[in-house]
Amino acid sequence: VLSTMNVQHIESLTPLVQRITGVQVRETVPDWVIQRAGEIVMADLTPEALQTRMRRGDIYPAERAERALGNFFRRGNLIALRELALRQVAQAVDKTLESYLAKEHLERNLGVRERIAVGISSNPAAQYLIARGARMSQAIDAEFFVVYVDIGTDSAPQDRQSLSENIRFAENLGATVARVQGRSVAEAMAEFVREKHITQVVFGRSASQGWRKYLYISAIHKFLRDAPPVDVHIVTQEAK
């Protein structure tokens, strides 16, 4: 089966399309149709080229084309819709790559888009790490994850409260928050990096004296040993 469609007809995008264009699109296609497609090919065209085709009468009759060019098909709308289409195709390609890696049991990260993960605890200072990770992600248009590894040490009411505040802060900055169970932070983070094909990891550094410093360095070394190749950023934060 071969079919074509415009990006504004994807059901989950219609509210965004309405905000951009001011037009409510009533004919929609469920997202599962796109998700089940064996292959997606984007027929790309610049806004200027599309407007030229419309003025020539290649798409609508002349009188209808002029009305359309003054409404839905304004240049600003076309630029935004083109970006939506590019992002939709990029997501589809990314999922195809993930499926291939899983099928072939490959741990290498072959993705072209950066993915940044910030490891946090219940320490209120983790919000600095989250903000730092958010800025890094925005600068390179990367996917942004915040990861909390539950090893059973944050059971006190004060810890649970500060952890909830950290997670809320991360969500407000657009992060995908993951709460995972693990025997150690290093092992769980390494597994998360492997599963999600993370390209950059941000850790905080607060324990800098005595045996705490030794434990911290040991955990970082264990992560580097267990994780696939990944860039690691160590960011200094104030101790709790």
C-alpha cells in the first residue's frame, strides 16, 4: 500500500497546527497509521516553490489559490509546517534505527541526534545540574533526559520532598524524567545509557573529602567501565 498525506493531517499535531495557522483541520489520520508504516519518505519543497506552484494553478484553481495563499498557505505557516514535517520524519528514522540496533543486538550508538542524560539525586543542588543539562540540550537541539536511580537511600520525608521538587523542575524544563531501580547508580546509569543510546551524560560532583571522595571516584570509574562509549561531563555542585 502506497499513500501520501500532509503533515497537518496527523491527529496528534492538529492542535499545534491550529495554533500556528489559526485553521482547524478536521480530516485527520490516527498516529498509529504513521507508526505502522514500513517506510516514510518526505517529499520536501520550499515554501517559495510551493507558493509558485499554487500561483501557476498546479494545485488549486487561480481564484481559490489566491485565497489559500492569504490564509493557510502564508509563508510563515509553510515554514512552520515544513519544520513539523522534518521533525516527524526524523523521529521515524530514529525509531527505525533503534529497532535495527535492538534486532541486531548492537550496543553502538549510531544515532545522528545528540541525547543528553543528567543523573540526579534528592539533593536540592541537583536543580543546577538539570538547568545545565537543559541549556546544553537547547544549544545543540538534543533530546533531554533526567534520570533518578532509586537505590533505597532516599526514604526520609525531606528527601522525598526534595526529590519531587527536582523532578517537577526537570519536567518544567522539558526533560523526559526516568526513575529506575538499581543496586548501584553506576550500573543503572550505564544500562540506561545503553538502552536509550545516550550520547552525553552529566554527573554532579559534591563529595570531595575523605572516603566520600573515594566512593565518588570509584562510582565514576565503574560507570565508565560498564557504559558504552559516551561523553561524560562532571559538574561541580554544592553539597547537601
